[in-house]
Amino acid sequence: MQSKQILIRPAITEKTMRLVTEGQYSFIVAKDANKKEIADAVKRTFGVDAVSIHTIIRHGKVRKDLKRRKVSRTSPTKHAVIKLKNGQRIDGFDKVLEVADGN
């Protein structure tokens, strides 16, 4: 699997922006990707070394359409929280953090 297929997009939330200050970055990744593949994709894409990786599978939420009396479910996603070596960082997240702070 290629690194573009493993790392789908960064997960940008208030919590993940707080984790950026601690050297941890969050991505939405492919459902079938394992931790070793995620670490290799981060190394190839951003040129940084991962110390640890935590993966979380978020199950899809139930959505109710009251007009049509229809119940549907959103797709499940897999998140990876990646901790980098001390002194390393991913520049794209820092730019998003500046915009979020309003600076």
C-alpha cells in the first residue's frame, strides 16, 4: 500500500491541536493499515520518526431522518495518534494551529 493510501487526511479538532503542542499528531488512516505501515508512511511523507502509534476505530454514528422515517449510519473511520521523537515536528499542523489561534 502506498503512503498516500494509508494517510487519508489529518484529523483537525481542538483535542488534536492541543496534542500537537506535546509532539503528537493525529491522522485518519486506512482501515486495514497496521501500525508499522502507518509509521513507514509518516517517515516517507514527512521525513520524521514515530516513537509510538495509537490507533482508534471510531464506529459510525446513527442518523435518523424523521421526514422519511429512515435510519442510516455514517461510515466508521480509523484514527492514528502518532508521537514523534523529541525535536521533530510536522510543519503543516503548526500552520493550522496558528490559524486556529487567530495569529
